[in-house]
Amino acid sequence: MIGSLANGTTVVNNILDSDDTHTTIEALKALGVNVRSSAGEITITGKGLEGFTKPSSPLFMRDSGTSMRLMMGMLAGQHFDTVLTAGKGLSRRPMQRVTEPLGLMGAKFEGRDGANYAPITVRGGGLSPINYVSPVASAQVKSAVMLAGLYADGVTSVSEPHRSRDHTERMLKAFGAKISVDGPKVSVEGKAFLTGQKIDVPGDISSAAFFMVGAAIIKGSSVRLESVGINPTRTGIIDILGKMGAVVRIENEKESASEPVGDIIVEYGTLRGVTIEGDLIPRTIDELPAVMIAAAYASGTTVIKGAQELKVKETDRISSMAANLKNMGAKFSIRGDDIVIEGSESLKGITAMSFGDHRTAMSVLIAGLAAKGETTVDDTACIAKSYPDFVKHLGQLT
């Protein structure tokens, strides 16, 4: 997305071949951006901030919340109207958390329930900078506002209750935008001139998390995951597993595309229950389903506090994980906004439900590695959303 707003050519290596990235690429092409793909690499000929053209038909965001919310930020700065449609799952996810701050900047939105649900029409142009205080720590909200802020004449700021993942501000800075960070407040100076870059994408820690948990719960196991992004706003899973008693270390640290990268090594340890709260929640929000698996195999009680954001993902991940783990024999309860899991020495294999959610499906498959008996997960096609090769890679482990 940022490459499309830049001037010149951007080359991205090691790009993930998944449904979400395909959704973004197709939308950019519909906006007039030249995107060429080859094995593991894409080349984007940037159009600059004012170079997009009005698409001839609605942009279909499938079920990619990141694509839709960030796209709304970019479209808020365009002087034409665009309709965004979505798949069944994404059509149930709230968008007002993005349309509200973008509306304060001057963009207009039309859609179901006050433009809270897709399909949504974006009427952009004429944006003004804002100093937005977000009620939730959300990288998608922050990124949408910052992308819109590129079009505003002045400085746009976003403050969060806890600092969310910061990939967008790092990438914007690498492309030449003027970014400043003051604790949980991030600011971008508008009317930026972005320049195309060469980007090597590190491995995704959210995908790595499943194998990290697998090694942590199976006696005698260890796994090395090479060249994984270890951005400090994303390493909650490392901190949590270490706190629970797994052996975790990082080797071969370096920097790539303004992001810290390293090899993550995880070895089995006798896990114990812990309390997970505060800034660990936004730093681990996508990895929490996998963390629940570790908690189910740990001794004692694990409490996850304030993870209500899990309710508005591809599915309600608290409910989906509760249903499967309870069927496997885990003691899983929900007390207000808190999740309480009492560990067990072993779980039993079941026929599980993915609920159409990629992270639920992968988490339960990892739980099945240490369970007694066979575990089968229905509807694993959803895994292609973020990690199409997951089952293949899982089968390569010995």
C-alpha cells in the first residue's frame, strides 16, 4: 500500500502468498497501480499521493480486515467516491472505529448502521489533520488515520491506551515520511513525498507462534524459526512463553526494512500458569489463541485480562477457542472480559470446528499434537487467509 503511494519503484521480496495479500494487490490494481508479481516478489510502480484513479467497480475486500481498514485510510484522501464490499465474515466486523476518526478529518462514509458495516462508500478529499485519542489499542485504526494523515496539511497524531504494533510508522519512515513517536502517541506530517524502496519482508511472528507453542508443550521438542520479525510491539508471545517456563532465546539479530529480525529458538519447558494483561494484550493480540493452547497444557491457572478485541476478529475467538478447548477437556471459563484457563496434563483429541477462522484452526491443530488420540479440524480452507503452507510446514517437522 505504501509503495503505491510512493514515487518510483518499490520491490518487495519474500511476500506472503495468501488471500489477504491477493486482496490488497487486486484493489491496488483496480485503483490504477501497476503491480507485477513473480515467485516470492512483487514490483509496484508508485503513483504518488494523487495518482490513484477511480475504480470502475466496487473493491472487494474478501475477509481481510487489514486490507479494508487501511484502504479506507488511503481512499479518504482521494477526490472520488469508492465502494468497498466484503465477504460474509468481514461484513460482520465493525468499521466505525475507523470511519469515526476519518470522518473527523473530513471524509464521508455511507453504509449499514451508520457506515459501521460493509458495504461502505468512501467519499474522500479535503482532509484536515487531527489529534485523535483512540479508545482501543489498534494498529489498524492507527494505520488508517496515519495513511489519511499523509493527505492532510499539517500534523496528524494518534494516541492509544497502549502502544499497538508499529509496522506502519516504521515503513512510512523508511519511505521518507516525517514520523515522530512519543510513548503511545504517533504523529505524521502531511503532504509527504514518499520514495520507492526495496523491502525484504521478515518472517511473521504470528505465524511462527504456532510452532513456538508446539515446541513448548511437547516434551523433548525444540524448534528454530529463522529470520522472524522481532519488532518489540509484537514480541509478547516470546515474553509470555518465557514467563510460563519455556526455554526461549533469540540469535542472529539484524535489521531489515527498518524492522528487527532474528532467529527464534524455543525448547520444551514445564509450563506454569501466568497472568497476561496490560500492554501484553496488544503485543500478543493475534497470538492469544495459540497462547491459550500453552495455557491449557500448563500447570496452574492462566488469566488473560482485557482481551475483548478477540471478539471482533474473523470470528469471536474467545468463543471459538472456548468451544474447542472445552471439548478437548480443558477447563476454560469467561469472567467478564477475562479468560481463565486451568491447565491439564493432557487433552483428548476431538473433531474440532474452525468456525471459519484461520487462527482458531491452526491453534487447535497445534493442541492436537500433544493430545491423546486424533484431532481433526473441519473447514481448514480458512488457513489460506494468512498461512497457506501451514499444514505443509507442520508435516515437515520431525
